[in-house]
Amino acid sequence: MRISIDRISAHISRMDSRGLGSADNQQKMKKINIILSGKISRLVLVLFLFVIGKETFTQQKINLDASMFYNFSTKGDASLWVDEQQLANDPASGNAGQPVTVFSPGWINADIYYPAMIVLDLGKAYSISSLWLFDVNDSDSLHIFTGTPASWVKKAGILLNTYNSWRELPINTTSRFLMFRIPGPSTRVAEIVVYGTPVGQSSEPPLPVQHISPLMQHFMGVNGFINDPIDKLSCVGNVREYHNWGWDEGNTTTDYRGYPNNQYAWNPSWVSGPGWGFYFDDFYTDLKSNKLIVSPDLQGAAPYITGFDDSLTQHKPLSLGENPLLPFSYIEHADYMFQFAARYGKTPVNASLLKLKADQQPKSGTSLINYIENWNEPDKWWFTRGGYFTPDEFATMCSADYDGHNGALGATKGMKVADPQVKMVMGGLASLNLEYVRCMKLWSDFNRQNGFPSDVLNFHHYSENGTHGISPEADNLKLKLKTIVEYRNTFLPGKEIWLSEFGYDTQPESVQAAVVIDTNDIYEVQGQWIMRSFLEAAAAGIDKAFVFMLRDANALDPNKYNSSGLTNEIWNGHQPKKSWFYVNTMSKQLENTRFSSEIATGNTEVNAYKFTSVTSDTIVYAVWCSTSNNTVVQNVELNVGVSGSVKMILPANGQPLGIESLLPIQSGKVRFRVTERPVFIRTTGNKKVRVTGMLRFFNQNATPLPQEAHDLKVQLFDSQNVAVTEVISLEQTENSFVFSVDSLAVEQIFKLRLWESSQSGLLSDTWLWNSWTGVSALDALIISYLVVESPVLEQLPWIGEPTNPDFFISQLADVNNNGSLTALDALMVAYRSIGFPGMSPFPGGRHNYIIGGNFDNSLTESVFPDSPELIFTPFGNFSSEAPATTIYYETTFPALSEGAHFFNIYFGVAGDMNLSAGL
């Protein structure tokens, strides 16, 4: 073997110039120098070089691909930096090609998107020796950082002032990430190559998790305002309510100072005067009474933050000089989220924590909302940099709004701190910008301990071509939404996806307008395309879609979104357009079904989507031509199988439920005419009712019953007390007891009976006898307040009106079982709380538990703080010697329509007025 000591020394010098960097490598170099100076044999030297590792002298070219990039500007295609890796070859060895494709976030709105941050995630830690990049033209700098998204450290910078040449930047650091900061659009790089050796382990990629499609009554929604009529909003099952922060705090009162001495007003709000105002408690109560799910979109900065400058309302809610990347900068906003969730969420909050204007009742835990959206269009580039959040800035505010940035902002900041059950909806992005969400998640992964700070991924999208609206099929809406669904299923399983704005104008000059198609006027086409957009969104697998919006803002204004309504303006009495009738018909036909599958029709221009009821006894097919040229197809054939009847429902102007006709069935098939307006083919066999329920305590957490209650049974009887089911044992899920009854007849009266068995056969060995808890002197005090109808009790939302408490609450308080509330009830509870003899059970025959039931929207929904509507009647002599099966409880169901119903059963301990049992 022949080798030149001089050549080895030169090689070592080159390695040193590339920066071996680490202390360990530097120590190795000292050993090599000693060897050289001692003139040890060439063979020993070569063997030594092999032992210390060939990676000391040769760094690997790291394989890079498009999925590794996070483009925080969301503009341009960052993958163009690695799309020509084979052509780039090995620039470190002098063997490199000349890449062509250049990545840049572009020149449009440069004042908003720069400096641009691009993050390269290598998937695991590498000992990175150098970065090579191909400098194309123009002249600006590029800055390179290592570390993590929680803490970046600058490692290199370069002025890109050459033409079509490879440039080297030594890195000499161990890192999983490289972050590139691009100062402006003149930074132009065609390709990058990174050299290094792996020192960490990569994690296994996550597997996608199946997501259950929602019922269409929970899917279809509309955007609206507090002054929209309930009967018009009821064309769908969900309302996204635009709600200005200033309405609840200060409004136009210029001497209002705001945080930390806030004075929130809800009912009436700050938008009020003698005899008029926005009453949000009343509005949300009306929506809930009409089975409408409301999601307030809390938009805009409070006027006191903007100095009462209306032009700044859509800017980030920051005071002068605050850093948008620090959660503490959003403490005022997080305070507002806490207070809103405290009032309208499900969890009561100590009245001392409520910040209220003097004329407000101290209510909390009113259980009127399930969702809160924390902003509107955070990526609104048209409001300049002041109104535009970068993804990491918006993730920072979401973290503050969600849980006070993991609780760091204090005990009264963030909606989840007030009510863990409320779902936070991230402010809807102005476009289907998945990259924005990816970057938010990356920030969250390294800056939070409690996961992604939103329960709902939220987007806006309007199908148009820059000149006018186009159909959802021409826009590939379904495919665009499916891309987001696939990402969610893999990387954010369990999160909901909303399309919270879509729609079309009816003013022909608007660039978002529907168009006249042959004999179909613009109102007809608006209605067609809105229905088809709902259908395509459902097929994509998202959770909710909201059409923009209920009413026109100004139907004659050609600016987009002014004529998007399903109805005319307020001053025209919300007169319905064709689209309102079409949407109402569609909603009523599909409400108890969920999307099942796409059905082949044999005609590429005819779409058929199958929707199935929970009990699978009803199937509805939505069928339409996907074209935009007034295509009509006669005698479309649909295989419906065996069915009791088949009806076709055609949405029609002026007909809230459409026009219904029977279709003849021939060999399990029906034939009908199809146009570009969807029709609904409804098949019904033997209609069925399914009832599912969960057993829990009646309290703010809807606490599941404990393991000891496992011997509870239920059974259904008809109105003549004939059993219609076998005895049903409870099914124990992960943290609760549930029951389920299938195949019940429609529109029949049933009685539900509940009891508990025991091994000895005696009541004394049951959970119902032995496990009452929660009665204390405080409960006796509450009963005494009820007796005198004290207004102090208004602070306890589950009590209702102190002068007329709900029946369930009265039953809890009437422990002596005489039908009225007196001081004796308070005294007996006080006695029982100290173990006074003769008070367990209470004298007078009162059972230990008052049991109620309620038809809720889901198993997980709780009626609290409202009382359950149905109260079980107790039967039997409640004594220890009684046979367990002689003590039972019954309630009567109302006649139930076809489909799934959720009947949750609530247990309250007699005398436990503060509902501490189970907590």
C-alpha cells in the first residue's frame, strides 16, 4: 500500500476547513497530528483512520423530499428546492449539475409574507456538516438556523450575489431541523443539498384513523347574525353566528378601559339602549329550543384595544409594541375566551371569577353552546400585515385562547379553563390552506404540552374562476377537501373539519356570482350549486359546511358577498330566494342520515350519493347531473333493492319541503328524470326506532356512574305494560354505562323501567341503597334559600328561577316527600349530613335517588344545567328489607320518529342541592 503523508495532511486540512466541529472530532484530529509528527508507519496510520470512522472524513448526502418542508409563508412551492436532487448530484465533490426550477414566495404582497420562514424537517437528528445551494440570480441574503421550532439558533448567512453557481455554507451542528429565513423576493435559490450523518432515530409514521361521518342535521349549516329570524335559520341544523368582540365589551363607549378591569355584558350586551338591544342569552336559548347548534364566531379586536379606531378592528388584538409570537401578548383575548365559555359553556364557574357590567346577572354554565370560534380569517392578507397572522402567530394566539397556553397565562385565561367540554374552532382560514395548518401543528408540537390548540380545523372556500362562480364539480371541491381529510385522519385524528364559508352571489356583476345557464336563471343556479356543494363536501368526509349566508347584505351591490344570501335583506323581510327552499328541502330529507357511498349510474355526467339512516331502514339517494350546461337525462335507472316505497322529492321554489311523488318499482329498480338540480330518492322499508342512552350523575361534568352500579337493568314496555324487550343489562364502556334498544316501532308510546338486582335479592345490598353521597350543611342552606325564594340562588344555574324551580330540582329538595318545600326539608338534610339516626333513608318514603331522563343530541351531550325533561316515577317501599326488584323507576317516552334517539339518564342524590355527588 502506497500513500502520501502530504496527501493525508491535505485531506485533513480540507476536512478541518469544512468544520469537523465537535469536540470529539477535534480530539481525533489532535491524535492524527501526533501520529504524523511521530512518523508512524503509513499502514498504522491508514488502519487508525479506518478505526476512528470513515464518517469523520466523508459526510453523506441526505435524502430530501417535498414532505420535509414547512412553508410558513404558505406561498410558492418549497419542494422546488429538492425536486432536482439527481441533477444536483454531489456538489461537495465538485460533481454537480445546474438545477433550473426556482422556489420563491413571490413578489405579490411582499410586505406581508416576508421575511419568509421555511423549515426543513429531516425526520431525525443529523450531524450536519454543510449545506450547498444553487444561487441563480438577483441579489439578497439567506439566513440559516438550527434548533427546534421552540428555539432557533442562527448558524450561517450568505449574500446571494452570484449567477448560476453552487455555494457552500458550513453548519457543523447536530440538528433535526434547518430553518431558512428569506428576507425578500430577490432571494432566489434553485436547489439545496445537505450533507451529514444520522445520529438520532426516526419515529414510525402515524397510521390514519377512521373518522365517522356526521348526521346531515349536524352537517349542514348557515352563517347568520343575532337579528336573523329563527324560522329562516332553521333551514339547516347549525348556525355560525358572526359576533363582534366589541358587542360584549365596551362597544363605542370611548372611556371604557377594558382589561384587566373588564365589564362584560351579554343580556343585554353593550349594543343596547332603552327598550332595545342584543340579548345573547335569549338568542342562544331560542336557537337551542329549536334544536339549532350555534357556533359564535368571536371576531375582531375590542375597540378599547384599537383606540376606538374602526379601521383597526380586523388587526391582531395587540397593544402597541407587543410581540405576536408571545402568548402573553394575547392575554386580553384569552380573558375574553374564558368569560364567554364560562357563561355559555356547560361548566359552572365561581361567580367571583366573572367580570360583569353592573346590569348583568352572574350566570355561568348555561349550556347554550358547544363550539366557540376564536377569530375570522386570520390570514386576511387584504388587511395588511396588521391584520395578517403568520401560522406561528395564529398558533400562538390559539394556544392562549385554548387553555391559556397550557395554563401559563393564569387561572382565568382560555376557554378550556372555563369549560373543558366546549370545543374550540380555529378562526376560519380564507382559503383551503392546508400548509397553514401544517405549520401551526409544527409550532404546537414544540411549544405546547397539551397538543394542537383547536378542536376544529376551519376553512373558507368559494368556487369561482376569477370572473364568476363555477360549480363545485368544475372546481374539484370534493378532491380539495379530501386532501385535508386525509391529512387530518393521519396527523390530527379526532379533529373536526369545517368548511365554514362557501356560496354564490346572485348579483350578475359580482365575480362570485352564479351564472345564467340556458333557461335556468341566476337564482336557480345559485340554489343548484349550493346543494351540490353541500353534497360534495359531505362526500369528502368533512364534519360541517356552512353556506354564506342567510341574508343578502345588499342585493344590488356588485361587490362580492353582498348578494350571497338564501334570503333577501333585512329591509326586505328576509324573503326566501329559490336557494332557501332548495336547502330547506335537502336538509329535511337528509337530516337523520349520514353519507354512505357514491353509487355508479353508468353515466359519467350523473352523480348519485347514498345516505343511510342510523337504523339503516331508510336510504336517501341524492342524484343530479354534474354539468353546467342544463343537461337533462331521461330514465336514469337506480337499483334500490327491496323497499316498502320509493318517493322522489324535487326541490321547488315556494315549496319548503319540495314536491313529492311516488316512483314505481320494477325488479328492484326505479327510473326517473335527472337535471342539474339534485333530486332525492327516498326508500323506506319497515321504519325503526333506535334508543341509546348513558347513565350519569346530574352535575356539571355529567359524571358517569361508578363501577358499583353495574347491576342496574332497563326494560321497555308498551302502554299496556306488556314487555317489548328482554331485560337489558348495561354495557360498560371505557368510562361509563350505556344501554341500547333497536328495532322499536315508530310513533309508539313506550315506558322505560329501571331497577337494580343484587346477589342476596335485597335492596340493602344494592348500589341504590348504599351509595348516596354528597349531602352536606351547604345543601341544607340552599334548601332554606329555596324556601324563602332568595335571589341568591340565581348564581346556581341548575336551580332555575328561585320562585319556580324546575320539578327535578324540587324533587331533590323535597326530602320529606310531602310535595312542598319547607324548613323541615332543610332541617332533615342538615341532620342527615351529620349522621343523625333515622335519616337514612329519609322519613316519608323518599328514595335515595331522584332519576330523570332527557333526549339529548348525542350520548356525550349533557342537559345540564337545564333539568332533564322526563322524571322517573319511583315505585316500591324504599326499605332495607325490601326485595331489590320491587324498587323500580319508570318514565314514559313520547312517540318517537324513525331513526336514532339518545336518551340519557341522570341520577341526583336526594338533598344534594349543590350537585357534589359524583364529583
